[in-house]
Amino acid sequence: MVFSANPFALSVPEPAFESWLRDTGYLEVLDHRTSAAASAAATSNSAPIPTTGLFSRLVTLLSLFTLNPFSKLTAEDFAGDTPSWSRSFIGFCGSYSFPSSPSQARFRVLENVKRYARNYAFLFIVFFACALYKMPLALVGLISCLALWDFFKYCSDRWGLDQYPLIRQCLLRIAQCATAVILIFSNVQMALFCALSVGYAGVILHAAFRKLTPVKPPSSSRSR
């Protein structure tokens, strides 16, 4: 039996439907859709290449390093509340899975970085503090730079250097040169590089493996 097409059926294009899911917050549905599409494409190949599983996973991981995970970040992402570290950010064992395709990995990274921007920022501060703890000279140099600029601000307010812009500009250039010399000789840039490297790798791996779950659990209100 052949059924005729319903003239009143609503046909929504795939991009429009995905845009609606994204705008309404159903990101977990998009995550499942990308995973199902990747698995269907993999099973449709009649002659799979040997070791394609390992090769595809390697390609998926390498594709993450060509992505800018902070391209969609805005100031509003840091202005909200910090997601829960235990239930939301870390989650449970079932909250993680290997991305089935590079597109799913990129989608997870972009969305998770926006969702957990405050968590990642706090982790970077922790990594930077640990790097300074392992490098005491860099810690001393950073404190010296902060003290130098605090002393410059104090002298500027005490002596009223705002009335002498030329003298203030000269002292400002001297303070900048002194700061650059202190940072270079105390090796602060190495501590910053280590913190950035570890933080970037942590952000990429966590955001790629973390499943997209609903932001707020559905309310289980019962009618009385």
C-alpha cells in the first residue's frame, strides 16, 4: 500500500531544525544526531580500511589542534554563574565518550568552552599558580612587577604627575622597560607558557570528551 503525501505536513530543513535546537538549548540532541550520523556513515562503507578505528580516532584528535576553541566566547560567558564542579563540569562516568567524528569533536569543544568558560579560567589560574610555585624566581619577578606598578601609581598620585604629562610619560616608559627586564630575567614567560600549554590541552581534551547534557535538569513537578 502506498500512502499519499500529506499536504499539511510541515517539512523543516535540516539547518533550520539544528538552528532551532541550538537556540532552544537542546544541544544534547545535536550531539546525539552527529554521533548517529557518523556511525551510519561508517556502517555504510562496504570496504572499510584496515585499522580504520585507530586511524579515525587519531584524525579526530589531530583535528582538534586546528580549531580555535575560543572563537565563540563572549564577555557574557564569564559574567554568569560558575557551573557546578561535581555534577556539571566533572559529571559521572557516563558523561564522557570518545567523539565519533571530527565534526562532533569540534561541536563539543565550541559548546563546552562556552558553557564551562568560568571553570576553565579558574583552572588556568590554578595551573599558573602551580607553575609559579615550581619556579620561585618567576614568582619573585611577578611580585616585583606588581610592586613596581603599585609604587608608580602611588608616586603619580602623590606628586600629581597628571599635571606634567611629559614627565609622567617618561616615567611610564621607564617602568615598562623595567617590567620587561624583570619578566625576562625572572623567566616569567616560561611559567606562563607552561600554564597555557597545560591549560589548553586540558580544555581541548575535556571539552571534546565531555558529552553535551542539558544545562538544567527537567523539573519533575507533579500536579496536585
